[in-house]
Amino acid sequence: MRPDNTVSKLYGWIRATACACGLLVEPVGSPGGKGPAHRGLMVHPLALGWVLACQLVCTLALTMAKSQLFIGGLWKTANQSVRQIRLVPFAEFFSPTHWYSPWINAVGNIALFAAPVFVAVLVVLCTGAGGRIRQLTAGPGRFHPYAAVAVAAGLASIVIELVQFVFALGYTDIDDVIFNAAGALAGYWLGRTAAGKPGIAAAGVAAVGLVNAVLVVVLVSGMVAVAVTG
């Protein structure tokens, strides 16, 4: 069996499963069955809305409620109630507490922004707002979409880091800003890429939703552990 046939069959199975589960639907007024396979289908708006809302809650909890969480082996509550600025990029990679610490921090901060941006891009494209956004970012003297995403993510990350510093909610680290911006760019690219392939988009949204469900369980358990131990 040729590899491209295997990929096509896998994609077809994912797409059919997403349709059967109600994750993929036809938008109102869409001429179903006409045109290319990906037209006339979109990820269900309610699924997008719920996943995006849950992701934003998880993002806020992981950035603003760190002093109220305990995750054994990864996250110690006592280490989060600090006020410290780190302005040297990637310094932790050269003198880590544990060899895996900087890698977990990097992957975590990238995923922290990649997931919500990925879902947000699908929300924008499914609601038809993409054209209006292109008008704002097109033309001479205006931001390229990727530059706009990087700047917006960087500013959002800086605000989070400043809040953490003011209220002593953890380390204010330049690495977090860099990895957050990189994650936002990755999420934007993934969202744009998946937008024309509803099966892939549905699989991505389902994966983000599953991760969110796991995160909610972990976050609630961590908060309960802190509350019980005092």
C-alpha cells in the first residue's frame, strides 16, 4: 500500500469519526456535497467556544494561581511565591537545577500559547472574521499577520510577567516571553494550516480539549492538595 493512500485513508477515517461525533458540521446555507471534500464542513462553533474558554482558564490558572498549586515532582508551591526578574535569555539551560527543568519550562510555555491561538484562529475563520482581520493587517505600513501575532503574544506575555512580579506569583523570566511568542506563532501556523482540512482541525480541537480535561483534573487536585495541607 502506498504511503499517500494510507494517509488519505487515515484522514478520511478521522474526518468521518469527527462527523459522526458531531464535531464537524455543515454551516447554515452551505451546499453540502459540492466542491472539494473540505468545503461545506467546519468544526462545531460550540466545541470551539468551549475548548477555547477552558484553555484560557487553564492558561490563567497556570500563570496567575501558581502559588496555590502543587504538582508532585514538577511544581512546588513554596517555590512559586517569589519576586525575581531574570533578563538573561536561556540562562537556565546553562545552569539548570535539574537537566529537564529548562526543557519542561520551554515546552510548557510554548504549549501555553500555541493551544489557545490555534483554537482562536479556527474560531476567527469559522465566524468569517478572517477577512476583516486581513484588511487590518494588509497593505503598506501594516503588520504582517505573523508579526502581529508575535507582537500581540509578546505584549500579553509581558503583562502576565509584570503581574507575577507585582504580586510575587513566580519568576519574571524573559524566556517565558520568548517561548510564549514562539508558541503563539506555532499555534497561528497550525490553525491556518488546519483551517482548510476539517478532519485535521477537528482532531486538533479534540486533542486540545482532551489536554484541557487532564489539566483541569491536575489543577483541581493540586489546589485541593494545597488546601488540605494548609
